[in-house]
Amino acid sequence: MQIEKHKVATIDYTLTNNTGEVLDSSEGQEPMTYIQGVGSLITGLEAALEGKSAGEELQVTLSPEKAYGERDESLVQVVERSAFEGVEELETGMQFQARSNTGQTQLICVTQIDGDEVTVDGNHPLAGETLHFDVTVVEVREATEEELNHGHAHGAGGHQH
Ligand code: ZN
């Protein structure tokens, strides 16, 4: 069976960046199980997996525009510490939900703290990165009706509920 729209695929993967640093991997964990064609994977990876079957291995390199986009430096802002009222110990690496000017919620990350000035970055952590995926297809099966209704795969590597 081949991976195509509404098939459930289980994959082992390792994600590295241009310098070879491992950003994410299923190694030592459950492989990932997802439904093809419902937008649960980044588009470039999903496109590369289309038509593959169990046992196939592939290497996929995605430029930033096919992955999480280029960095947008206008999303980096310096705000006053008082904006984080109620946060007891502010540290770099902390993430917060913020509301942008256009009213959308956005995940921001604290990247630097300099006295009263806190630098926050609203870019996706992988924005600007070229991503290298090493993927092995473990299994391909039909999605159940319930999975399609929920929009995600169930069972090992998928949602447990
Ligand atoms: Zn579900």
C-alpha cells in the first residue's frame, strides 16, 4: 500500500539542520503516525512521502520557504520586564502566547534578558533553517472513519484517547 491522501502512515524520522545538529528524532521513542493529506506534516515533507510504501527510506531537504519560512526580524521585539507581570522567574527559552496587533495569537520565545529589557522572538524556532529529514516508512494502512473525523491518527505513535 502506498502513502496517499487519507492513508495512515507510520514513519521513523530524524531531523537535522545544515550543521548536522539533530533537532528532532523518533529514535528511542515511538515512530510517528499521521494521516496523509490533512495538513499534520509540513507540506514539503508530506509531498515527498506521497506514493512511498513500507520499508522505503528517503532523504528530504527542505529550504526554509518549504518548511517554516524565513525569519522575520520584525517579530523580534524588546519589551519591558513589567509586561511579564505575574511571571516569577523569567528565563530565556520561556515561551508565551501573545496577541499580535492583528488579534492573532502567536507563540513568542524569550531570547534575551538584559536588566529591565526583555527580547522576545515571535518566529517559529525552526524559521530560517534548512531542514534535512531522514525518513523510513514503517507502515501504511487505511485510516478509520473515526480517525478521519478527528483529523488525526489513533493508536501507537498517534493520539491515545
Ligand atoms: Zn481522535
